[in-house]
Amino acid sequence: MKTRTIVALAGAVTIRKGAPIMRTLGFILASAAVCLLLAGSASATSTGWITMSFYNVSPGEGVNYVAPGKSGSTTAGVYNQKVYLDISKWGNLLDSDGNGTLDQEASQLITSLGSADGGSLTTRWAYASTFCADIKQYASGSFLRYDIYKPEDAPIGGGNTPMGDAKAADLRKLFDNYSAYGLGALPYTYGGTTYGASQTSAAFQASVWEIIYETSTYDVKKNAFQISSGETWTGLSNYWLTHLGTADPCLGLRVLVNAGQQDFAIVVPGVGRDPIPEPVTMAGLMLGIGSVVTYVRKRRMA
């Protein structure tokens, strides 16, 4: 933020004191800086919220692990949730005009779950398949509010530090290329061995934790995060992590965050990385364009 603010101020100084050509450049720089400031402040917020409860882990396998600041035993696999479809249990955190318009991402997630489960959007809950994005906390069997974040903005491990662009990019690649195996829908053959649903789900979940928590080279058997029990599928995890490939920019990967409970990663159907420019970002963009157009018109009339 400091860098962007300095750029904006520098643009303002150029407008006031510079030569005519520099004034135009100053307007452009200042306007661009305003756009970046507004976009940056909006992107770090939640994009909506839902109410859900942890149900079970299936398919999956029990593992021992070591993570930064914590070690223990858990189950690696698909974390199934029960999500309320009642619209009073979810909503929009970015209703800037106060008209009660429901958030696009929450509504898209709820609608997709309701359609898949055959349930009413006002009376039932539906199952959702997720993966744990927070090994340091515990899942709750109570219905609680979870805020929806883009992965780069999601805080890690119940703290305030966001995941960041690099880890988010790798997480998108992992989900885009291998989540079908992670969900246990398909077997996967690697190194002459065919892995079934519980193994592929566990391997995928371990890969998710590795991307989120690792501070060195990806390897689920060593370094900052590791699966310390002798699982047969760790080689599969490492293969996926070293062959991430590319990600579809329209992949709607999101992280469901509750500060006191485990967080979960989920793909929201029909929602891309930036599906619709946020109103505040568009306002900044229009402000920048308007400033340049106004200045050019005045120059022509002079």
C-alpha cells in the first residue's frame, strides 16, 4: 500500500508542476494508482458467506503429520460438509448500496448444491465436498458461518497472513488438474501402481497441505510440512506437486474461512478468478479514464 500511495502522490505532484506532456503522464499515473488502490482494498475482503457444518472425511486415510508449529494425527481425504440452503443462513458482505442483493458467489455455490442435491433453497441443507486448508485447527459439527475468500486472500491457519499469489496459483493448478482424483471419482496409476479412492483422496489432501504450509521445495516426506507416517501414496503426492501444469483462469477455487475452526477449499461452479469486476474497482477505473479524457478535451479547446 505504501508504494501505491507514493505513486499516487508522485502523479499529483507531476500534474501541478510538470510541463504539458508530463501533466498528461501525471494524470495517467495518478489515475492508474487510484484504480490499484481501490482494487487492492476490495480484493482482500471476503466475497460472501455461507453457513455449514462438518460432516465427515470420506474417502480418506489416517496419517501422522508435522507442520510448522504443530504435529499430530488426522485424516487426509475429502472433508464433506453440510451447507444450509436457507437464504437466511448465507449472504453478501459486499452489499455496498444496501439494496439487499445477494452475493453472486454465495448464491452460485448454494444454487449449485441445491440443484445437485435436489433440495429446496429455503428449507434444506446439501452436502458439499471440500478439502482441509487449515490443519492446525479442528472441524466443528455445529452449523457456523464461513466467509468465502479467493485463495490468495485467505488467511492461513487461523491467523491474519494471507496465502499470497504464488501459493494460490499452485493450489489452482493442483485443483484444476487433479481434483477429480482427489475426490475419489477416478483411480490413478503412477509408478506401476493403481491407487484407489481412499489413497488418491489422501494424496490430494496431503498435496493441498504441502502447498499451503511448505516453506521450501515441495516434498510431502520432508521439510517444513511432511507426512511422517509411512504411507504408500506419498510418491503420488510428490508427482502431482512436481507436475502441476497450468490452471484454467475460470476455475472458481475458493476458501471457506472461520477464524476459530478449520478452513476448507472448494471449487464453486461457474465462478472464475474474477468473474465480475467489483463495483469499487470499476469506480476507480472509470475515475481514471474520466480524468484522462477530461484533460485531453481541455487541451484541445485551449
